[in-house]
Amino acid sequence: MRIFTLLVAVAGLVVLGATHLGRIWPLADSLAVGRLVLYAVGLLVMIALLMQRQRKMAGVVLLAVAVSAIVTYRDNSGGAVAMPGPLTLYQKNMLWNGETPDMIVKDIRASGADFVTLQEVSSLNRDALAALNGKYPYQASCASQGNGGIMILSRFPLMTSDLDCSAGSGLIVSQATLADGSQLWVASVHLNWPYPFSQDVQINKIEHGLRQLDGPVVLGGDFNMVAWGASVQRVAEAAESTRVGGYWQTFRGFGDRIPLAIDHVMVPEGWHGVAQIRDPLGSDHNGLLVHFGR
């Protein structure tokens, strides 16, 4: 029994360590989704080791879990100071075949958001968005890999850009001119699922596009990855932006037993922001409303 527990501990440590290698190994980012479960298993294994008087190994397990948890907490908390600002962004994956897109449209209107970033904009829900044309006269959209396209709605004038707006890239970027004359890049992101799907290949292209932008960038999207995943961190670094922190179950597709937080909003480094979760309203994703500013 002692040998079995030791083998479980070693295997668990190897898997836990692998979850931090997403930048060089795509499978590791998929494993990172289950990192919180590994913490629970690690603590149970640590207790078993202590009961078997394997104190040194129990200490190693505790140290590994603690170090990993600190890194995870840092990444999940984001770098934005938790303070609201004068600008607002509404982030939403609409669900390409959702039956009540008009409810989403009403919630967007009620939010009073300055910018809206959307994913899975399809022929089945795009007509409902026409009701927002008056409130958001400036719009940009492009095709995306998978179900539907990605879109930006804005109260402020947009200078459209064809940067990485190609089928499959999962990124659309436009530059908004704010009321005070300053400019802000706004991006909508939709990543594929991680390994064995093509998220890592997609991220390489998105990184390249974001690094070409000159000026502050705010972005919202369905990342199909938790906040501590390497893909989320890579997007933030490429955009020189920081995630508005918190863990919200934004994907409902697996039910409440698997609370995945895979939709994120990032604001320029040094800016602040707070987020509120919105109801699904017929989608399999919750929306996020972020109040942000300098």
C-alpha cells in the first residue's frame, strides 16, 4: 500500500507539473483545465502519505500544490485593479443556433455598454442584432472557424482593420476614437478548443496580429480556456493587456458540475476594471459586463 500511494503521488506530481507547460506542449494546456481537481487529489494523497509515515514525500506534495496554487491564483486574479471605470464592454458568445437571440439583444441594450464583443454570430441570430444598429452605429465583423463569426459593436467611431480578420483566425480588431479624441483598439476573440483541437496553431497567428498593434487594447472573447491556461496568458502578453480578474462559470454546456470559466475580458496594462456576470439568455455561455478605465 505504501508503494502504491508513493506511485500515485509521483504520477500526480508529474501531471501537475505538466499543466504549467502549455507554452511548449499543447496537451499541457488541456491538462491545465483540471488543475483544481489535481489540487484536491494531491491533498488526499498527502493525508494518505502522512498516515503511512511518509512525511518527506507528503511535504513534497504539499509544496508542489502550494506553489502551483499561488501561480494559478495570480493568473486567475488578473492584473487589473478591481475598480470600475467610465467605459463598458459587454462580452457574449451568442450560441449560433440559440433560440432566443432577442433576449440577448435586450440585455445588451439594457447594459448601456460602449462596446460589445460577440462570438458565434450566425445567419440564425444576426437578424436580431439589427435592432442594435441605432445604438451601435459602428460595427465590424468577420468569418471565423466553427459556428458563426465574430463581431464588434461600438458607440464610438471605428477605423476598421483587416488585421487577422480571415476565416479561422478567431480575431477581429478595430480602433475606436473615444469622446475625448483618444484611441483604443477593441478586439473580439474566439479560440478553438485546446488539444487535440487547433487552439495552439490559432494562437500563434493571433499573437502575431496583436503584437502589430500600436496603442492600448481592450478585448473580450470566448477563449475556450481557463484563465491560467497558457493560451490566455499569451494573448494578454501579445496585446499588452491584463485580464479583469475573477472566476465565473461562463460556459454552461457541461452543467453546473463542471464550472468552466472560459470567457474573459482584458483591459490595457495599468488600467482598472470590474466584471459582472450576465444570464445565459438562451446561449450556452453567460455574458460578462466589464466597467473599465485608465
